[in-house]
Amino acid sequence: MKCLVVGASVSSGYGLDGFRNDQQLFATKFLNYVDGVNPQMIDNVGDPGDDNLKIYRSALTRLMQNDYHSLLVVWQNIPFTNIHFGLELHNTRCGLISSVVPVNDINMVSKQSIPRSVLVNMQKHLLAYYNYHWDIINLLFYCNSLIYVGKSTNTQIRFVHYSLPWRTNRYFEQHEWQKPSELDPFTQEILQCDERDDEESKQLYKQIHKEYNNIGGMQSAYWLNLYNPLCDKKIDTGADGLHPGYKSQEIFTEFLIQCYLESLTKSTDTV
């Protein structure tokens, strides 16, 4: 029996001594507990810096090529979108739509280069006009596609919220409201309620939920911690001084196991 782990830095154990093969990595310990799988039978293909499109492609490709008992996906932060410049033998990837500021120039063919200052300026302008809605739509598509494939391959699908932008319970549930102040702050931010009249905000609210539903909606039963982000439980860092350390790994493991056990009493769809 084999299990698959896909994500970015956090799921790949960046900052831990053994990286993705570290026996204390929360993803490894969680799967060992809930699926009884030997760590050597876990394929962890998470790569630092991957965005959610790459995470989705990696998960889908592996599911098409191999038989897995379960898939654990730890989604990347939103916003985080990589842009690949040109076509080179070396990496030209840059997270232009993210909070991570570019640190290096990008060297290209014929001694061309994109200066760091240009990348920083591009990022500044892209973020100025960014809205979370489109990344959320993409994420719902990725999740629902993997759920569909998982059913056809008899693979148990589980998603983890590490640091996604919503925090309010039932964000994905549509409800009636009269004033934008009745909405949670994140929904108000997406709708830009302070820059519109209430009627336009209501129309946009209906529109975003219609688009969620059109793509299959949020299937919360497949999420271990949909409204309780793992990053809030981080208490230390690894060798890199940034990503979760060993104490955090233990807390993450215990928390996700508890979420899993609670899910057994709520739904039989995922476990």
C-alpha cells in the first residue's frame, strides 16, 4: 500500500534535517497513524516554491501513473502564482503574484536578464489589482478534479489548509444579508464593499457563490481543517529559521489526527 503527499515547502519538510524523508515530518507521521503505512511507502513529491497549479499537476500526474491508497495535499498560500520567463535549461521561475519579494535577477539567452528591480515593480503592480476570488475558483477546480479522479482510482483524498486566506467558519456557505457589515472581513475584502454601494456588493456576492457552485462548490468533507489553518499552530522553526520546526511538526501531527478522528463521526465520504 502506497500513499502520496503533494505540496510545497511545508509538506516537503523544508528546514528539517531529513527534508521530505525526515521521520518527524507531520505528513509522514499522520499517514503512518491513519493509514498504517510504512514511511518508506510514502511518495512525498512536494517541492519548495511550487504554486497550487504545480501542486495540482503533480498530484494528478501521480494518480494517473500509480496506484495510491491515499493522497494528502497541503495547498500553497494564496496569493502565490509563479511565472516562468523564457525557456532556459536553468530555472527562470519567479513568484510574481505573492508576498515573497524577488531577490535575484533572472538570466536569459543572449546575455539578456530581467533585473530584480523590474521584477519587484511588476509584482507591485500585479498585487495592486489582485483579487483572491480567481485563485479560490482555481483551487476549487483543482480540489474537485482530484476528488473525481480519486473516486475512479479508489484513492482516499484529504486536503490540508496551511495558510489559505479565509478564516471564518462557513465562508463558502451563501446566506442572506442586508448590510456588508454583516459579512466576515474576508468576504468584505473580496467584494471591496467599502468602494461599492450595497446593491452592487450583493450582486457580486451572488455572482461569486454562483461561480463556486458551477465548479462543484467547496466539498468540505475532504478537508481535514478547512477553517482552522495549520500555520496558526506553528511554534518554532527549522534550520532555515522560517519553516516549521520539530515542535511544530508534533503539534501539526496531533492536530490533524484529531481532525481526522472527528471527521469519522461526521462523514464517510473521505475516510
